[in-house]
Amino acid sequence: MDSIGITPVSIQNLGSLRRTGGGDLTFNSDGSKMALCDWEGLIELYDFDRCTGQLSNPVNIEPSNPIGGLYSSITFSPNNRFLYLLDNQNALNQGKIYQFDLNSTNIQGSKTIIGNIPDTASPVMMKLAPDNKIYISSWSSLPGNSYPYVSGYYNAVNSNLTVINYPDSLGAACDFQLFSFPLGGHRTYRGLPHNPNYELGPWVGSPCDTLTVGLTENNQKDDVFSKLGTIPSGI
């Protein structure tokens, strides 16, 4: 956006070719990096410019491999040093959570298993929450149970989230705790909220925060509700 108006971001072609529609992408806590993974074992890291919307400097951590890992979710630690990866495909049919140290001179070589999820569960998504912990959702994959669960079907898998309590810490110190966050009588399937972070605040020194275009807020909510005959309190 500039003094003329809003200009669409140009289409970019960079990084490795993704051959599957499955996987995940995520941004770090200050919006300067983006990471992605896919169902054929691809992991890549990019610089991201919040002002222009452009990606640059792709770093291939692991190349795509048709018989590689089935990587379904990826997320950064709050301090942006560590990258966490969820792998749903391995010889023991267990979900595995890996940690990469982005400060290492050999990021791929820093790959460390920090937790396993048993084959009775199908972990699908990880998300960094506002409390700076990483939560992992799992679908109960016991035989005879699928979406939706039958009435009364509750167990440790679908009644809890798995938690990484200290994701800014190296290795086992990150404190991986399996099925440790109770959902208060609710059940989990495959997902967690995947909303962008709109709370990054101003980017100090960026030209994005120096633009003044003289726009004024057009608050139309009173008119909309008046046409409905009521204006809810507190709006």
C-alpha cells in the first residue's frame, strides 16, 4: 500500500517445487521468517518482508523425498531460535516431534527427537499459543473409530492436547508432555486454530509505518444494526 492505493503483491517463484498439497507453513514471532513442510519430507526456510510481502533467501533444510517423512505441521519457538516439526510417518507408526536449532551452522544436523506420540493417536497440527507454549492436537486412531466419534467415546488421546512447555529450550529441556492438557470434557480431532498473528505491532524503521494517506475510519456498524431494529450493547 502506498499513497496511490493498494497494489497486489507480485507472484513469486523461488525455492523447491512442492509436489503435494499436504503440509504446513508458518511465520515466526516477529514476522521475519517463514517455514514450510510437506508430505514428502520437504522443509524450507525463507526470509519474509512484512512491508513488501516478498519472500527471499530460501534455505533447504531437507529436500523433498517421495519415501521421506510425512511432515504435517511446523512451528517456531517464541524466541525464533528453534523450529519444531511433526512427522506422521516412520517405521514404528509413531508420531515424532523434532527440534531444529536455527542458530546451528548445520541446521539439518541439529535435528533432534524431543517426543513420540503412540500409534493409537494420529497427531496432525502444532501451534504456538499466546502463552508461549506449543500445543499438539491428535485424533484417536483406534480401529473402528473415525470422524465423527461415536457418543461416549473418550480417551486420553482425544480428551487432551500434548504440550511443549518450554519451546525456547534446547533438547529435552523444552519439556515435551504427552496428553497433558485436558480439554474439560471436549474432544480433539485433527486441527487447531491456524489464524495469522495480527498482533505484531509496528515495524520500527520500516517504510510501512511512515505512510500517511489521510484515510478516515468509516464506522458503519450503527447503521447496519439500526436497520435490523436494534444495536447490541457493548458494540
